[in-house]
Amino acid sequence: MKSTKLFLLYAITIVVIIFAVVWSSYMHDWMLARPDGGADVIRVDLFVLYPLVITLVALSLYSLIRKPKD
């Protein structure tokens, strides 16, 4: 059961990191397509995306580094 939870944690972390890269690429292209080049765009999506990525990476690293209780 524990290995299933760790596998899901790692899989979700990888999926979210890939999503963040793709999302940032699309947002960059969208901002460049704006008439002003995206100068007046406020990216509030980053207030959700960055903490999510940081939290998942921290949890994954913690589970890799910590010593087993066995």
C-alpha cells in the first residue's frame, strides 16, 4: 500500500511539472499575441501553479530522502 501511495505521488508530481511547462509555454505565446505584447497582463495563475509544483516536489524529495521506520 505504501509503494502505491509513493508511486501516485511521483506520478502526480511529474504530470503537474509537465503541465506547468506546457501551460507556461501557451501563456507565453498568448501574451505575445496580445496587441501590447502582454505588458499589461497580470499572471494570477502563477499564485496557484508555483505553490502546487513546489509542494509536490518538496513532498517527493522528502519521501525519497527520509529514512524508513522499519
